[in-house]
Amino acid sequence: MGEHTVNPIVGETNDSRVNNMWADPVGRAEVFAALDGASGGAVEEGSVGAGTGTQAFAWKGGIGTSSRVLPEQLGGYTIGVLVQTNFGGTLSMNGAPVGRELGKYAYKDELEDDSSDGSIMMIVATDAPLNARSLDRLAQRAMVGLGRTGSFVANGSGDYVIAFSTHPEVRRPRTSDAPVTTPALVNASMSPLFAATAEATEEAIYNALFKATTVSSARGTLEAIPLKKVMKVLRKYNVLAWDDKLPPGR
């Protein structure tokens, strides 16, 4: 019979650096075109969709995504993360001070190039059977991944996370004459999911930066991060090829 109601959650980040967000250009036609164009498969990243005008660490950012699959001995569950970046701080990658090396960091030259404020939307999806309390705890670990990238969650940042489970048995019937029970992982089983969420969030933010392209308008320009210079910094601090230093997953 389908769902009784549809309850959309709508969020935003302020892209007024390059976009006149007060013009309200998105109407009924654009919404339905987006819904009609939705499909499975790989997610477009970078300067696309709602990420067209957003930034990260004073470079062009946008949409980023990443995922982790736990090994079977840790449950075999999947964590998927999608982010829309529009925040600041001092960019760090695998511990390398990329933002400092490239000369872009919060409060540089007494606010000459302030890149501290902004917002980020983070969506965490999993097929693990989790109740509302566990999903809340999972969402908090996305903030750990955000912090690893160099964000300090500035006063003006509207950083938030939505987490949900796709496990079919956690769905509740609309009506029931008897008490309803649903499966849920116990607290002791949550740590691997926490680690996966932090890692996937961190990588999704990097992907948003790496995939973004320079965007210009009459209001201003957001430059794409210089990838060759980033790679030079990462080699300098010997933080590449981490996957070659860890045992393969099973």
C-alpha cells in the first residue's frame, strides 16, 4: 500500500559567497526534476547540486561521500556517509598540516582571511539494526571525523548529523494489538561502527574537496584546492599509502 505519509527533512548551508541565496531560484519544477533524476550507483561529488556554491577551509568544497564495510567478525555491517561542506578551520589530512603549509588557516593575519565559520551537513546511513539511542550515539561519532579534518566547530558553525538505519526489522508497523519488539545491537557491539563512522566522515570531507572545481560568479570566486601542492605536502609528512601499512580486511 506504500507509505501513509512522507516527512522530508530539509537543511541548508549558506553559500552566499558565490550565490544569491535570497533569490529563491529553486521551485516546484527544480524539486521534481531532482526527484525524477534520482538514481542508484555512485554519488556525484564536488561542485554539484547543493554543493555547487559551498566551501571547505576557504577552498571550494561541496558534496562528498564515503563508506566502510566491517569485517564479518565485527558484524559485517556497512556505514555510508554523505556530507555537504561549508565550514572552516585549518585543514589536516592524516595528521599533515595541509592548511598551514598552503597558507590557508583560521584567523590568518588577524582575520585577513578568516576561514573559521560555516556549516556542514552530515548524513550517516547503516544497515546495522540500531534503535534511536544507538543512532544518536553513532551520529556523535561523525563529529569525531569532522574534527580530524581540522574543524574546531566554530561559534558560527551550524554543524549537524542525521543518522538512520535501513535494517528492515527495525521498522515498526503503523498499528499493532501486541507489543512490538525490534532487534538492536547492544552497546558493546557499537565501537566498530563508531570507528567506521569517524573514518567515513573524514574521508567524505576530503572527497568533497578533491572533487570540487573552481566556481565563480558576480559575487566572488571559490578556488579548487591545488591537488599537486596537496600531494607534495602529504609526501613531505610521509602520510600516503596508509592502506599499504595495514593488514587487508577480511
